[in-house]
Amino acid sequence: MNADDQDLLDALLEGHHRALARIISKIENRAPGYRDLVSELYAHTGNADVIGITGSPGAGKSTLVDKLAETYRERGETVGIIAIDPSSPFTGGAVLGDRIRMASTIGDMDVFVRSMSARGTLGGLSTATADAVKAMDAFGKDKIIIETVGAGQNEVDIVRTADTVAVLVPPGSGDSVQTLKAGILEIADVFVVNKADRDGADRTVQELQEMLHIGADVGFGGAGHHGADAMAGTGASSDGNNGSDSDNDNGSPDDANDLDDWMPPIVETVATKGTGVDTFIDELAAHKSFLVDSGTHAEKVRQRYAEEIRTLLREDVNALLEDELESAGGVDELAEAVRTGETDPYAIANDVLTPVADCLSEADIEAVQAEFDS
């Protein structure tokens, strides 16, 4: 790491927000030296709670995130917010629309808001998001909130980055619940029916309860990413009362003590008024406690690092293959050779991969293993 980057890292660890902003910019732009910076951040991470907020457009995600941050600050906790915005078709950068709805904490230096571009990823998160989370964690933020674009059923990447995922559902339309179906229904740790003062909120809660119970009966549903046994019981009540209502359809207080089970609670909020935000925070805390007490948190972190390793390897191998393609004349020239019948795509792929595979010979792998063992 060069001296300037070391100074930048030192400033971040000392709590300078300007340094945090500059490092996130370096990460997002994939500027030279960013990998060394992120590598150094890992030793200072692992203390923040990472919360993902997702849901369909118009569900009120930005407004709820704003009230969430405001409430956390009232409780004396610092907050980092990463708002994943749609990418500009001209610059590739974030459109910055979410910040307009985050006005309650303007001027509070302990709430750091950063907009990042989705850069075309279907899952709503760019590959730089996880690295930006590392920067905020190392900085010392207590809570890190990631608000995703809201791209519908593809919005599942957040599971790989957040400890707890909240899915927002607007009331008043059965179609809203239908959009949750497979992927989104599985990623939710907490369901939030926002704008609960509108007509149809009660019906939406009922539909969610029915879908969760149907999912539990067939071994599929909202806690799917906690494991195969996750849907066997209940983690909290569906009305946001933390299991206090023993007559509730989603279970009894006794179920809430079973560490093998987590049924996503359904919380009703009115973000514009702050109604239900405290209950929402309590449910987020309950899920974090469940993760720690059940040992699931360690497994989630292990899976997260495994995915990061795979992502880095894919990026590096892709870069190597691009270099090989260029040395072979470029994709356009190779495609022309296929068009004229001189070769075929499979033969080209084999020719390009052969030198890369040679670099990964068994002897090289053994040498790397010996390096780790020493």
C-alpha cells in the first residue's frame, strides 16, 4: 500500500468521515490500490449490524430507512446508510433519488449516507457494496443499513451481504404479495407492511400470514436461507408484538424460544409518522439475537466470505480470459472466424482456456498450499 492510501486508512480508523467517503469512492470506482485498502479493513470489521431493506418500488423504503436511522440515533447508536440507486444510462453512476426522502438526519455527522449505483446488477447490489460495508464497519458504525433498488423478484443479492433482511410490502393489493413469491419470500427475516394506515393493510397482513403458513407446510418459505429446518416453527409473532399474543395464527410464545426455528414476523408501520418503527427495531434485534444464539450467524458470515472469495476469483479469471482473447486477436476477429466456418465457439474457448489452465497446474496449487501452511 502506498503512503497516501495508508494515510487515508489511518484517517478512516481515526473517525474522519471525509476519509470514509474517499475510500468508498475509491472502492466504487475500482481505483488502483483499492484491493489493498479493503484487505487492510478486514482486521477492523465484524462489529456492525448489517440490515438490508428491500421491497417493491413505492413501498416507502427510503422514508422508513430515514426514520430507522433517526430512531437509532435517539438510542445513541451511529448509522451508516448505503442507498443502492438505479444506474444512470449516461454515466453509470447513482441517480441519487433516495437522498431526497432522507431528511430527518441531515446535519447529523453520526449518520453517514452514501448512494451507490446498482450498475446493472439484477440483484440490486453492485459488487462494490460489500466492500463499502467493510469500510463503514471498520469506521465504527454501529448499524449499517443497505436500501436496495427494489427490482422485484431478482432482489436477492442482499442476503449475501446483510445479517437481517426486511422486505417491505405496500398494502391494498394482492398483486403486491404475489410479487414476493419464491425468491423474495425466501429472503425475508422480517416483513414490513408499510403505509399501514391505508385501506387494505389488514388484508395484506392476512395474505402474508397465509403465504408463510403454506410455505411452512411444504417446507418452503420466508426463512428459507436459515436452513431446511427453519420453517418448522416460529421466531416471533406476526403482528409485531414479539410473540405476546398466544392466540395469534403464527404461533405461541413457547415457539419463540426454539432456537432451531425462525418465522418472519410481520410488522405494520407508517414511516411518514414514525409509527411502528420502535417495534420494527425490536424485531430486527430479535432476529440478530436468534442468529447469535442459534449459531446461525457464524455460518452466515462463513458463507458471506466464501461468496466474496468466489466473486474475486471470477473477476480475476475474467480479466485473465479477456487478456487471452485480446492476444488471440480479439472477440470480433474470433467471431468472424466462426461465421466463415473456420472454427467454432467451443474450439475457441478450449484454445483460450488452455494456457490459463496450465497456470493452474497441480504443482502450482501445491506450492500455494505450502505457502498457506508455512
